[in-house]
Amino acid sequence: VGAQLSKSSEVYGILSCEEGSLCRLVNTLADGDDLGDGESGGRRELELGKMVIAPDIPIEVRVYEKTGAGMGWHIDDIIYHPEQIEVVFTLENTSDCCTMWQPHDQPLPSSQQMSNNDDHDSRREHPKYELQSTQTTPNSALIIKAGGVEHKVSPLTVGKRTILKMAFVRELAVMDESMEGHASHHNKKKAQRRSKK
């Protein structure tokens, strides 16, 4: 189940406040390049301004409460240049869902090291691979640079998980033209729901 926060809501205002703790945290991490592999533009990115809530990507409220709800292995699409920072803020979590990720310094074993019958997920069970995992708690944030770490959320079997999903970008970041539809598809769905009423 999902919904969008209105830009005029008090919660949106709190999350986008430059003096707020989440904005300050994202800026501190981004300015120190603690979010990536050290290959980003560094000083060039700082010249593009501070990190702010992405104007074209809505803040989403997501509720996971059905058995099997989760998210498969993926790497977040790069929608802006420089890359946006994706944030998952946990509001509630009584579920058994875990967020798992592949560390940058530990690539998956190559297909040559595995049998031809092994798929992408089974390669993660290879003895040389150490999967990282955490169970998010209320008032915690997962912060990931788009295009970076491969990650997933394990399927829910019990409980409920409620999160806010948002993105931060540099003030002068430019949206990748090929991703404009990706960023705005939520707004189109919202408009379609309004026109059906």
C-alpha cells in the first residue's frame, strides 16, 4: 500500500527543512562522500549546492503488511546528475523484514566460479560471499546513493512495516532526460485517480 505526502503538508515541510536533522545528516554524508565509492565529483558536486528534497520525486508513504510484501534485489536508478541520495525513513516496524545489501568491496562470485544452474540469488549463498543485513527500527534512516549498493527487503511473514521513501539531490542537479518519465509516473497516477472520481 502506498501514498504520497502533499508538498503542502506539515510533515513534508519538516522533512525538507534545511535545518532539520535529516537534511543536515544527508548533507554531512554527501559532502564527506561517505555514501559512495569515492569516485564522485567531490568539489564539483559541492559547487552544485547543498542537498535538498528532490523536487520531481514525491515523498512516498509505504505500508508493508501483506504476507510476502518486500522488494527484490535491485540498484536504485540514477535519475539526476550528480546522483540522487535515496532515503528510507522507518516510521513503524513490527515485521520480520530485513534490509540486505552487497558491500561495494565484496562483488558477487563470478559466474565462472559457480555452476551453470546457479541463479543471481543463489550466488549470494556462496561461502566467499558475506551478506550484510539489518532490521530497521522506528526513527531510523537508510541512506543510499543511487546507482550504488545492490539491496533488497526480505519478504514479510509477520507484522507491519511503514516507511517514508524520499530522494535528495544537489540544488543545481540536472534530471537525466531519459528518466523524466520514471520520476513523474507517480504524479500521472495521482492525476488519473483524481480524474476517475
